[in-house]
Amino acid sequence: RAVDRPWWELPILLTVASACVFAVIVMASPILERLRGDEVSWQLDSSKPTSLAVGDLIALVHNGSGLIEGSVNDLLIDWVAGEIQIDVVPGQGVLVSIETAEALVRVIGTELSVQRGALTTIVTVEHGLVTVQCVAVDGTYTPPVEVGAGQAHSCRTQDAESVLRVAVELREQAADPQLVLEQVSYGLTLETDGPLHFEFLSVSIGPLLDLGRTAEALAAIDEYLSAGDLPRSRKYEELARKLREERAGQK
């Protein structure tokens, strides 16, 4: 039932209400400060193993580059290159996610390492259990794979340009021809047609000849020439002619 109050009580009630709101804000401010203090954002760039504690429940040893963001209870690590070791205290509701160009790793209480090279991310679990999802060709993630203690899981890049760059670098460094061809073979599975496909074929010709696999080199040249007028077409037409003459002379 409504109660009629004297007109003079209204200012008093408003004053009391304002005081209560102010008191709540003052009392809550340490909590708000603490929550803000739990948020982290660090750019990592280390040339040797470097230890880092994130709150009381996450310990890192990083040797490479990446970005850490989030809070001490929900951390996201965007790892670019090198190796990072992570130790998360289990049973405390702490979630750590690690993203690389090739993989997404989710951790809830475990000890593991994530190593990212030029083309591959390798996840190695010391204790506990993690889930790993690799990046698919279309940019989505594959279904999660559980990786337990003593196990490792790798995700290979789906970026054909990166594979081509590594193959070219290996070739320029006079690396083992077989290593170059391994990158080329993988790149051709990513690019079955188009400019990059023919670039992979071009890179394969020299290593094939180095290994004495002339028939395969000629097949790569013929496929390259089938694309029409490409930058190295005339060069490879001449090379194919010489190779066939040499083979004919050996018969």
C-alpha cells in the first residue's frame, strides 16, 4: 500500500541514495583497479630463452617473437616465430590459446612447447592435454585433435607463396636437391594450376637435372611450356631441345 510521506522527506531520501551510490563506487574501485591490473599486453622479441610469469598461474619461456594479450585467466598468444614453452597450473579455470599462421592451440592446465619455423608449427606436450587445430587451405580450421603427454602434432602451412619462397631460397643456397624437390612437391599439391603452379615447376627443373632425373625434368619443362608464353619459355625450349639431343646421342 502506498505511503504518503511529507514533502520534506524527499530531499533527504535523495541525499541518502546518492551517498549509497558513492559508497558503492568507492568500495568497488579497488576491485576495478585489480581487474584492470589483470589485463596484459606484451610484445615479445627475444634472441635467447627468456622467462616470463603471467600472474600466478602461467609461466612462459620464450625465444622468438610474438604478441601476448588478454588477462591472467584468459590469455591469447599470437606466436610468429621461434619457440615458446608454456606451463599452466591445472584446475584453476585458466585458458591459454596460442595462434600461429598454421595452427590454433587451446590449453587448460598443462606444460607444452610451440615451435614455429618457416613453414610448420610443432606442438609438443610434456604434461596434460591440449587441442590443436590446423589451418586448412580455405583458411578455416580443421577439427580439433587432442594431443596428450609425450605426444607431438604438427601443422604445415597452406600458403603456397611461403612454400615457393623457401624452395627458391634452398635452391639459391645450393641445398640438397632432394630438399628443394620436397618443398616443390608439397607446393604443387597446394597450387594445381595457375602462375604459382608453373613457378614450382620452374624451380623443380634444376634439382631434377642435378639428380640425373632427366625424363622428369623434361616432363616439367613440357608442362611449363604448355601454359603458353611464360617468362622462361624460350629458355626452357632451348634446354628441352639440348636435353633431347643428348638423350638421343646416348642411345
